[in-house]
Amino acid sequence: MLRIALILLQAGGPAEKPAFKAWQADICRAQAGAGLAGWLRRLQAGGAASPPPVMPYGLDELAFGLEQALWDQGALQVFAAPHLHRTILDPLAGAVAAWQATEMVILPLDPFFTPWRNGAALQAWQQAASAAGLGSVPSRRLCCHPTDPMLLRALVRRLQPHLPADKAQDAAPLVLLLTPWPLGREETETGPWQARQLARELALATGLQADNIWLSQASPKGMRLGGAVPGLDIMLRRLSGRKVVALSVTSTPPDLQERAASAGVDLIIADQAGALAPLADDVERLAHLVRQMRVVPPGIRAAFGRRQCASGLAACPYPLVVDPAMR
């Protein structure tokens, strides 16, 4: 009997502040040479860290919604990891093995591929799955879905109330499109490249000019993060005195409004209409991705099964794809 285990991987740190600060420090060490040494020293010395971004709903609610939406796929159960520590992943992999899954779909919740988020999520799950004896179970692993139509539709829906009815460009808002952190710093990395593609698609879908959409990583307070997609502190300083609509690709930093006010930015967070609307949007788009994944052979894939990035980008996992026709 076909038994499909859908593994949801949230590539963030734990919710408890001491553990979250330790996770942030690990990320900074992994990004060697990224100009984060001063911030890392502050963090290790006990300095304040931003609270972890939170989803507007619980992972259990998302798991239940996906099981209901994917009823047509057969016997399917969702196993959700709130973060990537082995104390979470090892028992989760054990539960998948005990359930006797015959197929696994591994779905990181970030749309962008970076070594520190989706890459780390896929690697950590692979280690936990191997330890649980799941190495022979066919698995389909999603590396990214940066311009998935369902993601784009959800972002447009949240932004729509803040757009001028007549699409007059002189009344169009400045949109601060917030990506997960860390995304990467260089133009040649997958994360910044994918974020720019999403911003371009969002401009086309809304009728906004490309220069009305500004990209920023949702980096912690106090981190001076430059590069291809600057960190939040630097971007807020650039936007000082402006009226801005903030639109988060995944989760919104809980201190965003406070940080914007401190920087002199008149900021509105794009309407999320409570927890119900983003939950329904995410159930719909993630179920759509699962159906896409299940019609392609096992391995690492992007959305729609084909490579979505320009060739030559750093850290792209597509050399690992076995089937050359899918590259």
C-alpha cells in the first residue's frame, strides 16, 4: 500500500530566545567573510537579539490543512519540523519510519534556495532519515520555488488593498519586500538572484514600476548587512522619511514596526486579514507544489521539476539531479 510522508521543514531557529541566539551565532559563523564579525561578538557577549520571526498560524494547523487538501493523493500524513535541530529531526524521522512510509516528499517552507536555510534543511533531514533507516525509501526533495504562481498570487492578494485603484504610478506605494534571513550577499548566489526574480514578477503582476519594489533581508536588529539584498537595518535607514508598505515573503519580524518607527519610516504591514487568509493561501500553494513533485522522478527538484536559476549560480544543488533531462 502506498503511504506518503510529507515532511515540512521550517528552516529557522528555535522559538526560545537563548537557543535562538545560539542558532543565529551558528549562522554567522557559517557565513564566513560576510562582515558579521562585530554583530557576532555582540551576540556572544549577551547583547540583545531580535525575536525570531513567527508565522501567523501554527505548523499543526498547516499540517492539518495539507492533509485535508491532499486527500486525493492516497494515504498521506504530514510530519512537521518547527526547526532543524537534531532533537526535533531525529524523533520526526523515527515517526516516519514507524509509520512505514513507502514514499517521502521533503518540502522546505522557504521559496528561495540558500545553503543556510533550504540547503541546511535538506541536509539535516537526510542525516536524520539515514539514521532512522529511511535511506531506501524513495524521496522527492524540493530545493526552491521562488516564482511559483500560487506564491505570487498570495503576495498580490495581500498587497492589493494598498495599490491605487487607477494604477497611477505617482500614487503607487513603495513596497519593501522582505525575504528570509540569511539570503546571501553576492549577485552570483542563488538566494539574491531568486529574490530579484520574484520582485520582477511581483512588479509585472501588480503594474508597479520595478523601482517601486525594494528588497531586504529580514535580518536581526543591530546587524549591518550589506550586499546584493541589504539587511533590514540598512534598508530602513535608506527609507527614512518615506511611506512604505512592507510585504513579507514568509514570516514577518515581530519587531518590524518598532524598528521602522525608530528609523523614521512610515510603515504599513501589508494586510494579512488575520491568521485565516495566509493559512488558506499557504495550504493551497504548498498542496500545489506537492502535486507537482509527485509527477517527477525522485531526487532534488525545483518547482515544476525543472531548474529555475541561471546556470553558474553559486550553491545551486542541481548538479545533484540524476536525470540530465530535468536540469
